[in-house]
Amino acid sequence: MLEHSPLRFDDPLVAFSEGRKSKDAAVAELRLHGYSDLMLALGQRGLPIPCLPPDEVEAMSDIMVRLIHPAEPS
């Protein structure tokens, strides 16, 4: 698995945890087998799972509101 080295800003695992790198890019750069290995590596290093960026959360919220309260037909 991954070496336990000090956390660095340019570490792909840190970048993924902070939402600066996609899961696919992190898996490839770290030469992992898949997403489950990426999650395991985060846990081993004590890093949190990334959250969605605020704009994505807001877009999802807007869609949900439209689904729950559809516009009245004109």
C-alpha cells in the first residue's frame, strides 16, 4: 500500500481529500486499484473524505426544489 509520509500540499491524496483532484486522477497518480483503495488510503493517513464543492451542492439543491415543487403550467 502507500508509504506513510508527512502530509504535503502536492500529495495526490491530500489534493483529493481537499477537493482539488478528482478520484480518477488520484487513483491513477497513486497507482491504486480503485476507489475502495483510495478510501482505505484516506483512512490510513487520517484524511477526511472530500465534500462536494458548494456550487455543486447548490445546483443539486435547486434541482431537488424543482422536483418537489414543479412550476405551475401556464
